[in-house]
Amino acid sequence: MLASDTQGLCDMDTATDRLTLSLPSQPCYLCVLQGFFGSLLAGLRFSSAEGMQVTLAVHEACANIIAHSYQGDTAQRIDLTVLITPEEVVVEIRDYGSKPDLTAIQPRALHEVRPGGLGTHFMRSIMDTVTYDVSPDTGTVLRMTKRRSEPCTSP
């Protein structure tokens, strides 16, 4: 979907629209997120900056899944579900790997200048809510919400 193809996307026909995307747990496929979320969020009338930020948050979450939940195993799958309402966009990211220790999910100190360790900081700074559900038998569901500055409704 190109950005030009999303002109009327904000005119929602239902209270909640649902999109799904599955990616292999290979870092080279994370680039798909830019095209998917860039076009989607532009069509939903998020600003370009907001679209880039949400894409960054989702990219960081998926990279963390590959590195930590799957421990670099590229034969796994990451499932994304995007729920769109007039008020917000919710991204649910499901993995099937090892469960995290929720108390250990903390960004490194910002004053420590070194690569890595800021993914959860970006996710929490960019998104309005970030929650982890470890109740499934295997894996985790990460749920991130971004509220719209103005509701998106049909004319």
C-alpha cells in the first residue's frame, strides 16, 4: 500500500478495524514495518513524526523479541495485530519464546553513553501505554497504544 492509496483510510466504516501481520524472526525482515506502519499511519492522519515514532517503537519491540525471547533464533515467528479505533491505534505483538522477567524490563540509564539498551525507553516514551501479558502458555503479548490527537471519524 502506498501513501497515496490511503487517502480515505481515516473514514472508518466500523468502530474497530483489525489488521494482522506475521514476520519471521529474522532482523532483515524488520524493514517491512516501515512500509506497513508508515502508509497505515499516514492514511489514519497521524503526523509524519508520529508515524516514524510509532514505527520505531514497534521495530524496537520486535528487535527485543528476536534478541531476548527467541535468543537470536531466526526460525520463529512474530505476530502483530493492529486494532484501529477512532480514538487510538493499538499494536499487539505476540511471540512464542521464553517469557521475560517483567521486573527486569528496564532501559539502561540515559547518562550511560553506549550502544543499545534504550528500546524500552523509546517504547514507553513514544507510546501512551505499554503492557506485557505473560499469561499465554508460551510467549508474551506486548500491547502498545497510541492515542490520536484528534479522533478520526467518517464525514
